[in-house]
Amino acid sequence: MLEILFHDTDLMVINKPPNVSLLSDRTGAPNLWDEIKNSAKVSKPYLVHRLDKGTSGVLLIALNQRTQTSLTRAIQKHQVDKFYVAWVTGRLDLAGSGHIELPLKKGRKSRYRVAGPRSNIVCREQRWRLEPPGDSGHPSHTKLRLLKHIRDRSLVLLKPTTGRTHQLRVHLAWIGHPVMGDSLYGKPSSTAQHAPRLQLHCQKLVIPGWGRFVALPKEGWLGIPTGT
């Protein structure tokens, strides 16, 4: 059963569970869309944004085209603040806030990559950049803050200010701290990365005119986020 965080005549907000696709695909695996339509009680709900199959957290579903257009425009204008939490491998050395400013491009087999050699990534004053700048790629920017360390992993708060596909997962992997449980961009055979699920969760969305929507991660999560 869906966990509904908010529901009125224009918008439904849910806490998406991990390891289930939002829409149907060619595999025929279970997806959330039919359940969303039943819970929304409208004939045609509209997508506003997406979360990866393994990612859980706050998800917006517009219940009419007017609301979808309004929210999509707000996201495109960077007026919607998105906050994620993630467990990453290793002890991230970060004091205060950091910035990952690594352009992305499409790689092989539905993967994405930084648009430049890994050896050109430098970190100065808590900003990761390519020096010299990479080849053609899409500007991509993630703000991050360390919340805590537990042994060989770190809990981080992430705020993407651009919305590239797999942006958070690629950025973290390419600075040497892949999201735990990420078999696409990490090393699933590594014991340090072992986790019962992808440890990435959209914890909060702040939307002009609507307010803030918050959801805590549940099943398969390695710890309770703090400091957010």
C-alpha cells in the first residue's frame, strides 16, 4: 500500500518505496503506476519528476495537467529545492558544505559518466571540478554536507541544483565515494559497499506555493538520517 504524504484535488505526494519502478517496462516487472492511479482516484494522473527504481522518497504526482505544467515549470526554473540523504562508502573528508561541479554525458549501456578523465578531477576549497575542463557535457552541480561517519561509511545530505539522469550517483562515484548498494556505478563485489538496497533517499522537497514534504527512509535503510 502506498504511503501518501499529501492528497488534494490537484496533487498527490507519496513516499516511494525502493526497488520498484514507477512505470511499466519491457520486463513486465511490478510497477507503481496502477496503484498510484487507484489511490489518486483520477482517470489520468501526471508525472512531475522521477526517482530511480532503487531510490525511495518524496515523489510528486499531479492530478491534472494544469498542476503538472506549473510544477514542471517550477522545477525547470530551479524553484523546487530537493534534498536527498545517502550512505556512501568511505570516510568523506568534508567540513561544512561542499560542491561537486562535474559535467555529465551519456556513457555506455544506459550509464552516465563525467565528461572528462577521472584523473582531471581536482578538489580545492571543497569543490570538485575538472581541470582542465572536460569535453562537451551537461553542466551538473550537486551541493553536499557531511552528516556523520559510522566506521567505514558516511551519511551525506545532498542538494542537486541541476537534474541530470543519475546525477547524484555518478557524482559520488566519481569523487571516490559511491552510494552503498549501487551496482551500476559502484563495485557490488566490495564488502564496503554491501547494503540491502540502494542507500539513496529523497527526504524533502520544498515547493513554492505548496510548502515542504518530508519522508524518512524505511525498509533496508542502514540508519536514521539526522541533521536535516
